[in-house]
Amino acid sequence: MSFFAAASLASFVAALLLGVAVVSLGFHRALNRVFFLLCCAVAGGALVEFGYRTSATYEQALSWWRLDVTWPLIPSFLLHFSLLFRRGEQPVPRLLLAGIYAPAVLFLGLKLANMGISAPPELMWWGYTFGIPHERFWADAFFVWSTGAGLASAALCAWLAVETPSRWRKRQASLIALGVFFPYLASILSGYTLRSLYGRHPEIAYSIFVISAALIGFAIWKYHAFELTPRRAMDTILGTMPDAVFLTDAHGEITTANPAAAGMLGYALNDLVGLPLRHVMPELEAIPNAAPNAAGESGGADSPRRHDTHLLTRQGQELPVDVMWTHLTDPAGHALGAVYVAHDITRRKRNETQLARQRDHLERLVAQRTSERDASNAQLQHAQKMEAMGQLAGGVAHDFNNLLTAILGNLSLAQLEDSVRDARPYLEEANKAGLRAAGLIRQLLAFSRKSQIVIQAVDIGPVFEEIESIVRQTFDRRIEVEFTCPPNLPKVRADAGQIHQVLLNLCVNARDALDEVRRRHKTPVLRITVRAEAVHLDAAGPEGRNPVKPGEYLCISVSDTGAGISPHVRERIFEPFFTTKGAGKGTGLGLATAYGIVDRHGGWIEIESEIGIGSTFLVHFPICAAPADADMPRSTQLELLGGTESILLVDDERPIRAVGKTILERLGYSVTLAADGRQCLHTLFDKGAEVDLVILDLSMPGLSGYEVLAEIRRRGARIPVIISSGYTEHTLEPELEAIGAAAFIGKPFSIDALAMSIRKVLDAQSDRTRVASST
């Protein structure tokens, strides 16, 4: 066997081995299959060359020449392979594929028909080989086609090597481009070299193609080395996952688990396989739609679901996990099993427990701080009220002394008259002065009381009237006071008592500013102006400082003709305990309290001031969203009617008992008197007096009115009780309702007020008695 025959045989074997090795990496890949066909075509050509080299006669060589039919297919296989590689193994369009293989089929047909592609074999010094045809057109055409296909294949792979961003993919594409281009380059170089030495030279093209195939095969092997098969990918993913993964069949038995699951539960990996899932997940059946065969209930596979549960370790310990599962079904929708992924949430549960404890602790602290803050605010407001009361005390004493002078003077004049007719005008004037004194006391009690805040629709008009009355009666008479409140102003949602306090604080502040001016100037203009009006505001807010919700607001302005406020003082004017007054003249709580009240009502206070001219405080309250209630028709005044019922009057003051007895008897009632609570209870229960109504003083020595009423109710008596007290009704209302009082009448009271209150209570009692007897 000659050297050339041995080389051809080695090329045949090498080409077949390369094709089989690559296709074994994955027959499902089109790239591998096309490479296998390429190797088969190269092997077929190498086998024919081996036959040429070993033929002893012309007839044997001619037989091998007729079998030499695979070489026209090699360029098409190379181009098809390069296109698949360039397109990432996406299928080549059929039209393009037809254009690739059509020339190969054409040249193969010409070869079989002996149409000038090659000539019958000739005997050379190295043995038989194919002859050269006399007409070279088709042979030259095939040379052009095969060279063009090879160069196009190399260009496609080189293009991919240039544009791909992956380094290993770039190296792989470069290696395949070299493998495709190598046989054409080597054939040209060897052809010129051997032709210059021998003229016609032995064919070594197939051996060169085998070297090229080896380069391409190495690149394919590197391609597969970087790719994971589905099974290998699944094993790799399961092995690296930190969460426990269980794959179960339709009966709930574990078929696959990952190392994390085994380590988490304390099992060997092989011991987990075959165990029922409920053995390690006891709450499996209790979790909705979590069983492996639950997929049929939802009509097939569903999206992942999750639930907090626990796993049971081999040592019997409960491990809290967040489990997510997905059902597996066949195309018909029948349950195949399920995949469960369990994440250890021990740390999360521990953190949640600690967070819950910290949250409870913070809530207790917040509640405690809120309670302390509310108590401090209440003390602050009450202290400010007391400050204002102290500032008003002088004016109140002056005005109250004036009223007492009017009362005593008119009573003295009445005593000098001989007849009641002549004394009546003086008595009426004394009565008017007494009513004014009672009104002044009521206003001061309303201002100083500690009442609960009640947010409701408030008409600002009555509040203005109360403030105007207090200001006119208590402020220096040299100060001009002007209150302007247009009728039919919209109502605001607020607490009337706190609006009362805000306006009085601002008026007191204005009065103090005027006192400073009065001390500096001999003839100052002392004026306080209070106005109320409805305004519309946009979202800009006052001077851009306080963005507000656009809408309607009630603006109350309190202006004075004082010295004005400097910018430095204006920045701190609402700070608690900040004051510009001298020692003993203020605590600095008035404006701070007013600011806090207005802010809690959703409003704000603006300041407009000019040095030497005066200051204006603008208070904005949001207007009620709901329309103002229509004015209800006033009920007609009840007639001054009396009755014949029996009334027990209880009071520790003898003058009040005497005047009360006279009034009640004038109204026709039968009256029994009691000087204190013990005498009241003795009269009711020990003497068994028939009493229809009790008028009970609240503040008495011994037993208070509260205690007496509580004892009456404890003994089961249903006698209606009217409470009489010098305190305001709003202060006592919750306590009175709790102990079962029927009505309240404040001291001092008039005859008509007392008569109406008694008649309402007795008539209501009679109605209840009739209803009870009829049922």
C-alpha cells in the first residue's frame, strides 16, 4: 500500500469518527446533523481516493470513478452549516435552502451523466486518478461555485465573530471560520506548489477537508461544553438552590428532592425519596388546593401559590417555612404531581415577634405620651384661662360693684315709697341690674369651665355677642370697641367654647397693646375692631407659608391701634411662654394657646402689623361643607301655668327656701321644705310624704345633691328630680344624666323659668305613667 493510499484510508476513518462523535453530542440539533452529513461526504470522497490508489486495472479504477458522487455536495453542506451556526440554529428558510442545494444537485446530475465535470481515470506515477475533461466549462463552473460557497461560509462565521459580545462565542466563531476557509486556502496553495514540482500532482483535498472538519468539530465540542442539557441544568439548579425543593407524584410521594431539603430536615437525600410529602409537611391536607392531586379541581395546571406553614424535621422539630407550589398535569389535564419550594422563615418569624413586641411597646409609649401631652395641653389652656381671668378680675369687680350699686340703690329707693305702685319702677330697675349681674357670672363660668371639646356646626354670631358683652363690661371704658358680624354668615365646624377662648385671648392681647400706647402718649387713639367675614382662598396659602386646601373660610380679624409688632417678635409670638410684657404681667400662654386651638380646628392665624400704626390678627376657620341648617321656627313661650302637685324644695340657704316656697305657692303647688340632704331623705322615706317632684340644691353641707339623688334612685323611688345649682348646666350635664336628674335650672332663676321647668317635668311624668298603665 502506497503512502497516498494510506493517507486516503486514514482520512476516511477520521471523517467518519468526527461525524459520529459530533452527532452523538446531540442528534436533535440540526447543526450536528448537517456536520455529520458533511463528514460523510468527505469520508465518501476519501474512500474513492483510496480505491483509486489501490486499483490494479483500469476497470477497477473506472468503477471507483463511477462511485465518486459525494464531492459536489460538500460546498452545500458547508454553507448550510454556516447559516445554521450564524442564525443560532434557527431553521433556514426553505427558499434559501433550495438555493443552496440546487447547484449541488445540478453538478451531481452532470457528473452522473458524464457531462464534463470530470473525465474517466488516468494512470499516474502515484496510481490511478480522475481525468481532466477536454471541455472545461462545467468543471470551471463547479470550481467557481464551490469556492464561492466556501468563502461565503467563512464570511458568515467571521461576521458572527466580529459582532458577538460573548468572548467564548467569538473564539468559537473564529475557529469555525478558519475551519471553513482552510481547505480552500490549503488546496490553492498546495495546488500551485505541487504543480510547479510535478505538473499534475496527487489529490489531497479530502485530507485537507478532514483537517477542516476537525477544527469545526472541536468548535462544536466547545459549544456543547458551555451549554447545559435540560437534565444537567435541572440538577445544577436544584443543587445550588438554598430553598428546599420537593417533586411529588400524583399520590403525594416525594420523587425528587434537592440537597437543601435534605439538610434542612436532617435526612439523607436518598431517605427523602419515596416518603409521603405529608410526613415532612403535616399541614399539607389543611392548606387549600395544596395536595398534589388538587390540579384536577382547578381544571389543570395553575399558577404558583404560596402559604405559610411548617416542615417537620427528622428530630420532630417544627421549622416555619413559606411554601410555594405548582401542580403538574398532562395535556389532558390529569394530575401528574406537584413541585414545592419551601423557604425557611425562622428568622422572619423571630423578627416579626420582636417587631410585634416593639410595636406594642411603642404603642404603649405613644398612648402614654399622648395622654401626657393632652394633660399638658389641658393644663396649659386652663393656666391661660386663669391668666385671662386674672387680667379680667379688675374689670369684673368694677362692673359687678356698679351692678350692686344699682341694685341696692333702687331697693333703697323702693323702701322709701309708701305704695307698691310707686316702688315698682325702682324694683324693675333693680331686677334688670340683677339679671345683668347673673349674665356676667354665667359668662365668666362658661369661660373658666373645663368642658369636653364638642366639634359641631357653630354659628359665630352668638359667640360674638358673648365676647362683645365681656369686653365692653371689663375693658377700660376709654377703649373704643367695634364688633362687626354680618348676618347669615356660614357656620364653621368647631367647638364654641374654644372659639370663645381664642377671640377673648386676642382681644386681651389687643387691650395690652393699647395699654402700652396709652402709657407712652398723652392722647392716643385706643380702638379694638373685631370683624367676621366669609373669604375664598386658593392653594397658595398666606404669604406662601401655609399651603391650604382651596375653598371657603371664615376669617375673623382682631385689630388694634397699638404700637405694632417688630419682625423679630413676630417670628416668636406664638411660642409658649414667650412674652414682651413686664414681670408679673403675663405668662406668654395666650397667643400660644390660641394658635394651638386654631391649628387643631384645621385653620391658621396670620399677622399683619406696621410699627406705629397697629396690628391685625386674622384667624381662618374652615366653613362647614354641609349647608347651614335652616332656621327652625321658635316654639311659642309656654304660658305661666302652675299646678296642684306636691313639691319638696331642698336648699341649705334659708332665703332661697323662703322665696322658693312663696313662688311655688303662688303657682298653686303644695310645698314642703328641707334644709339639707338628710332632712330630704327623712321626709321622703321615713315620714312617707306624698311628693310629686323634688327640687334639689346641688351643693349642700353633709350630703350633697349628688349623694341625695343617688340614694333616692337606690331606694327605687321614681320621683322626678330637678337639680338647682349656681354652676353652668354644660359643666354638670354628664353627671346629671348619669344619676337620673329630670331637668336642671340655674341660679339665679326667674319665676317664669322655674314655672316652665316644673310644668315640663310633671307633664312628662304624667305621660309616662299613662303609657305604662295602658300597656
